[in-house]
Amino acid sequence: MSRRGGGGGRRGGGRAGYEDLSREPQPVAPSHGRGRGHAGGQRGRGRQTPPAQVAPPTPSSSSSTVAASSSAESSLSRQVEHLSLAAETKPSVPTQAGPSTSAIVPTPVQAPPRSSKALSIPARPGFGKVGRKCIVRANHFLVEVADKDVCHYDVVIAPETPSRKINRSVIAELIKMHQHSYLGGRTPAYDGRKSLYTAGQLPFISKEFVIKLVETDQKGREREFKVTIKFAKKADLHHLKQFLMGRQFDLPQDTIQALDVVLRESSCAQYTTVGRSFYSPHFGPSTDLTGGVECWRGYYQSLRPSQMGLSLNIDIAATSFYKGAPLIEFVAEYLNIQYTSRPLRDNDRKQLKKALSGLRVEAIHNSEIRIRYKINGISSVPMDKLTFPDDASGTSISVVQYFRDKYGCNLKYTKWPCLLAGSSNKPKYLPMEVCQIIPGQKYAKKLTDKQVRNILGATCQRPQDREASILQVVHKNSYGNDKFAREFGLKIVDKMVSVDARVLPPPKLKYHDSGEEKSVQPSVGQWNMMRMKMVDGGIVDNWACVNFSRTQQRDVIKFCNDLAMMCNNKGMAFNTRPSLNPIEGDSNNLEVSLRNLHKLASDRVPGGQLNLVIIILPDITGFYGRIKRVCETELGIVSQCCSPRNVARYNMQYLENVSLKINVKVGGRNTVLEDALYRRIPYLTDKITIVFGADVTHPAPGEDSSPSIAAVVASMDWPQVTKYRGVVSAQTHREEMIQNLYSVAEDPIKGTVARGMIRELMVAFYKTTGRKPDRIIFYRDGVSEGQFNHVLLNEMDKIRKACVSLQEGYLPPVTFVVVQKRHHTRLFPEVHGSRSSTDKSGNILPGTVVDTKICHPTEFDFYLCSHAGIKGTSRPTHYHVLYDENNFTADALQTLTNNLCYTYARCTRSVSIVPPAYYAHLAAFRARYYMEADQSDKSSSVGDRSHERPVEIQLLPDIKDNVKNVMFYC
């Protein structure tokens, strides 16, 4: 089937006027003059100017607008309807009207079908060869599978329970009672929900069992469960083997899932399970994280298909748990309060409700029996004011009196609220002091900065130590003696796999010709800019400083002078005299101080606009987001925030790092790839190429009212590919698909109008460069493997519709690459401590790439460690190509991705993730600040229980155009 369908070719006839294609792009040579002018080396203090802007040709007649369907059922199999660029300025013309010389109705383009066949994930184009060969070890362990029948049975337990723990107890009791009778001596593996697996068939097709359990949660009562086990199908091991050998392209996920359940069965019975990880105090002492939270150690385990066959990926893991302690101690530590006789402040109650919601506790006031409860909320009034109807007397009784009369408990903390358990119709009130937190409960709320530092400090391991810890887990689990592995014929090799790898050479970076050194070859992922100047220094004519800290004004003035000198020394044109005297801001009236500054600048600064505001942050944390929100969405000010502790001391490295950030925030470039200037980068500089990065950030755990935020950035220069414009959008809570990539809307004046993030960035690229892209490279962060097909079908559809909305038949080839950091593959050097194969931290060298053995059997993916380690064990980034119309070779994509990692604007080090994806991540987090204050006021009331309800999407405030035009998020 044709990828492009029959619609007028890849770029169409250009009738809609998106770009004049008659111009041939000229090579860009590095400037040789001191001035940072255009390619010819114009002198002066100005930055290198972009190509002259070329306005889109005005259509000779009104273009009609045909809307693309915006319903969820729209697909690439339908005809993609077109919106010309004139749709932004011309009202739509009804297509029902008769013939008209003023209306041009474009012929619809036949787009490729939206199906798994048309948008199948591409096969690997071969293996990379570039780079110095080496050997690394990966934390993958080969799994050998015997030729046995693996049967899948559906399990239904009635009454249904959401607790996997109860489900497992029911099935464990069933196996105990009937293993050698009805189960035919089999040892089944159970996933805790609806699937049970056996090595060979059971003696029945379907059978019901009645199982009785004595529960400890509810007064030791006996509960009866009816369990139905019904044969579903046999796992196709032949299909799996064909897939692993590359002879079959459809992944038999159900078969891999069955074997994964088998290998997890023993661990599920012994340890606390969180996702794919297992935790227990047996893996080492817990670490206090403060705030009533502690860190447990454990391990991650996942069965994965790979080129060498099935591999078991095992890694060290650590996460946060509630301390198993009296609840009253947790509350005092969580809220950091000492005087427990005082009532809680309203804000403390709100925080406490979020922290305790869903927590399981054990009531210890009854000496005869201990009952367990799940907390649903806390009361809105203190316990000494809380009453409830007493059925015996027919009157109301206070909680305090009830516990004194019935249990002889003289409660001490009567000014604190009660816990709420039970149903909303019949709530149960539990004084905090009679409750104990049940150990082994995951703390799923957002950790504080201090807790994050504590958990990182407790779990950070050098590569050699981490490898040893992983091997220790493998030996402790003793897979060779595991009864489930033996039952199903699985054998796990207990040695890490050795993998062929290559170390890619670093790219040469170009700096300005006026520096003592004009270019640099990075060494081990880093370089020094001491003798170099920015390739394209930005201009700061008008600037000011606001000090919100207690730092002395003389220190602030000196810091600003030092920073201005550093910016000039590095190649910027930075006016050393501020436009306004340093202002002492009021952190209690932060917004007012910034507005006053803006008004003062409007009156006194030429043009009424500051190029930059340097802001000394308050001494206490929590103000950064408010400052950025006001500056970027209300006042249109580009700002650079500095912490007061760095202002008070002179640190050249800090000043240099800040100057790099300021330069890109005012439109400059720090460095470019030398090969980009000479058009020597395949698949990037041979044709006009735009590089996108996209990410979605979700609210903190436990936050149920905030939207998710999508961010998309795109390069705005070519061939340099260093400046990225960013757009952000709020979307449905925890929705991973980017919803606003492309859409159409009805405007009362303009008619049907196309919009969306892709379209906006494509138009911006055209306005900036005067050209339209002939190629799209799209790096998409934050997508798990289970979402690959959904993301591909949904987001590729919108990318294509955004393109054809700009010009009829405009379908530039797209390469869509998923970027994954949240995985558990680690690569270790063949010889620890070897200078030729490790960096200073003991990690593998930057540029190390792996595309064999542990990678996908047939698809185009690779692991790339593009950065030098600093502390702990480096995590390589996994790149997986979901769509490739540009037909990249393995070497071309791996080299391009590695080279781009040296162009990150904020430091003189290569980074671990390709910069467009990194920038999208930063932009999404910046947008989160824009709604921080609003969200803090929208918490549900303390006494209420949360109910499932649709969350209205709160729109983000618009970023001012002058801010959006630069890399404000850096």
C-alpha cells in the first residue's frame, strides 16, 4: 500500500502559497568578522540575523476552507481535508454555493489509511557501524523456555474485590485445598486479577469452587467466595519463538505476559508489590526520609523480548513508604508540629487530608480485637465538637464521650480532627491516637525537595556497586530453584549478558571567530568555554534588577556588574549600565512589585520595554513560579532568577552558566554544530528540516484537580537547529496523548479555522526562515511501550492534518521517535575502573550506543548514553522509531541524536536526552507554575470525601509573544 496515497504528491503544487519554492538554499559558512552578523560576516554588535522574512504570497482570490473532522472517530483512512493559510484571515465560503470565480475548492488529498498496516512500526534498517567498538554488560538475564504447553484460564471471583491481596489469598486457599484433586497436581501461577496459568491443561474446561476465608480486617469474620475457573486458550510458544527470531512481526504479548506472571509469582507471595517492583525490609534497612516517610529497598523485574531471545531485566529499586508507627506520630512529623494540644490550622488540615486519604490503619483501642480500616477523609471540626446519633439512647453523643464510656479511653488530642472511615451514609469516626499505620503501604504523594534529596542520597550507587547489588538479588531469588519456573520449564541464566557496543565520536562545536579558540572538540562529554565566545551573542540594551531577598544592595549591584561583564566577555552585547536603579522588591507583595517595575520601565525606558529583568529570589522557597507566571503571561518580561546564596559570593562558573541561559533567552545562540554550518549532517542539513520535541507532564501524585500539560517545541533555525520555540497547552487530567496538536474551530468572522500546536510552530518556522520544512523529525518523550500504537495513530494523524491545513498536498516526510528515560536497563563497563572505557564517575563513556542483543528483535531502537556520569550509575536513553518516512540508516539517526545532545543551551556538557525533548520537558514544567496558585485554592473541603467527577480543564494563561519568541523556559 502506498504510504502517501494518491493526493498530488508529497509537497503538492504550492497553490495555497505556503512558500515560494523557487529559491535554492545557499550554504551557510561561519562568520569571520567580529560582529555576529549574517553569513557574510557583517560587522557591528548585532547578532547573526536570520534570513530575510518572506511573507506568504497573497492568494489572488479568496480560498474556501474545508474543515477536517475533529471527532474522535476521524482517521487517516478518510480524505484529509485542507485548510489554506488564508483560513486565518478569510471567512469560509460555503461549498454548497454555485460556481464562483472567487472560490477555490482544493481537491482533497487521499491520505494513507489509519490502520496498523499503513502505520506499522518500521523494521530495523540494519545495525550501526560508526564508532569505536567495545563490550558492555547489561542488567538483562537470558531466559530459556522449554517446549511446554502454557494454558490460560479466566478467573472470576464473586463477590468481586479490588484487592489483589484478597484475590491471591482466595486462590492460594483454592490451590491448597484442590491442587492434587481437581487441579491435577498442577502448580498454577496467578496474576492477582482475572488470569491463571498452568503448565498443561487442567482436568476440566470450566469449574466452580466455593472458598471460605477468615479475614483479619473485619473482626475475624468468615467470608465465602465463589471462584469460577474457565479455560481461555493456549499460549502460542511457537509464535513467540518465531517473533524472537525475527520471522514474525506481531508481538505475542499474551504469551510474554503469561511467562512474566510465572516468574513474578514467588516474589508476589513474599514481598510488597508496587507496579513491577518488589520491596521488603529484607533488602536492607529502611532510610528515614523525614515527614513520617521512609525509603524501602527492593528490585524491579520485567520479562522482555530481545534479539537474544527472552531476557529478564532486573534492577535495583527504592521508593517511599509510610512508617509503620502510631498515626499521631506521623501527623506530628508530617506537619512538623510540636504542640499537639492546639487545633490544626485550615491549611494543615487540607494537607493532612491529602496525606491520609486511602491509608489503611489498625485501631488498637479494643483489647479483644484489632480492626483495620481504610481512611476516606478527616472531619471538618475538632474531635471535641464532633457528635453522632447514638442508636441506643436515641440522642447525640460526642466521640470523646463514646470512647470513654465504651472503651475506657481518655482521649488526649481532642483538638485534632477525627479520621473518617466507612461509607458516606454511615461514617465511622476514629480518633487519630487510637490508630496505628499498617506497615508496607506505598507513599504515593509528592515528595518534598528534602525527601527527594534523602532518597537519592540513600540509593545512589556507583556502577560497580549497583552491578553487585543486582547480582545479589538474582542469587537471593534463586530462580533455578523456583518451583514456578521449574513447573513451566523456564531456566534463567544467572549472569549478566555481554553486549557489543560502540562509542560514537563527539561532534566539533563552532564558536565565534573573535574568540581565542573558534571551535572545540569535547572530551568525555564536556568542554571549557574559557577561551571562546558565543557564536551568536544576544543584545541586552535595557535591563533592570529586582531584589526580593535580604541581600545587601551593594552586593546586588556588584553581582549585576559581574554578570554583565561575564555576558560581554562571552560574546554578548550587554549594556553594563542598568536602565533603572536596582529595586528592593517586597516578597509579601511580589506581583505588585513586578507590576510597578513594568510601569516604571514603560515610562522611563526607550521603547517602554526591558530586554531582561534579573530577579534575586526571596530567601525562602516557593516564589519562583509566581514570578515566572507574572513576568511571562502578564507583563511580557524575559527574566533570569538567581538565588540569594549565589549572589552573595563570587563564583565564575555560576556567572558563566547564567550567561549561557541569558543569551538564549534574549535570542542568541551559544554554539552550533560545525558540521551543520557546512551542511555535512545527513538527514538534517541536506534538506530544510524542522526538529520537534514533545512531552506531557502530569500532576503530582494525589492531585486530582490539576490538568496535565502538553508542551511542544520546534527548531526555528536551519541549518543550525539550535533555537527552539515552545508552545504549551492544558489538557485532560493524566491524558498522555497530546490533544491540541491540531484542531479546527468555528469562528463567527473567519469561519472554519485551523489551529493547534504543530500548525502554530510550522507557521512560526516559515515566518522566521522564509522557508517551509521539507522534512520533519519528531522526538516524543514520555510514552510507554503500551501506548506506542495509540500515540502513533493519534499524533501522526494530527501532524499530517496540520501540514495539509497549510497547503494542499503538503505532506513532508516524518520520522517519529519515542524517547524513553523511565526504563530499567543499565549498561556497565566490561572492566570497572578502566581509563579507556569509563569516565571519572566509573560509568560507560558518553556516546556509547547499543542496538544489538538487548534491543527489539525486529524494530528500529537503540540505547544511547550521550552524557558523562556525575554521581551514581548513568541511565542510557532508549530511542524507539515508530514511523520513518525519511528512511534513516541506523548510523545516521544514532549519530544525529548523539550530536544534538551537545547543543543543549544551559551548560557546556552533553546531556542525557536529546535537547528538543529536554526543552519540551522544561516548557511543560514551566507551564505548571502558571496555574500553581489557582490550584492550591481548589482543594476539596476537608470534611468531604472525594467523588469521581469529571475535572474541568483549566486553561493556561497566554504567554506573551515577545516571551514566546525566545527560549524563555531555559
